[in-house]
Amino acid sequence: MILGKTLVSRKCSICHNLDRIFGASKNSQEWTSTVGRMAATMDDPDFLSEQEKEAIIAF
């Protein structure tokens, strides 16, 4: 859980305000889709590992 929060704070806040992220109400499937789409948007295959994606989604 702590890893997911740390990753959100470090990775997602590059483009998004943390209030927007922490205020979003999505289920696991919606977060899976969102995280995948945002990682693809970065156009860097090393931006998030599969483990990091899973930690963010679980958080």
C-alpha cells in the first residue's frame, strides 16, 4: 500500500494534481485501464514496471 502511494506521488504527479488523483473514485478495472493508458501516454516502456502498475492499482 505504501509503495502504491509513493509511486502515485512520484509518477502520476508529473502530469496530475494529487487532489485529482486521490479524489478519483474508480474500481480496480477502471484503475487498470487508466494506469495502462497513462503509462502508454508517457511513451516510455520503462516508466512503470508491471509490479509498479499493480501497486498503483492496488493502492
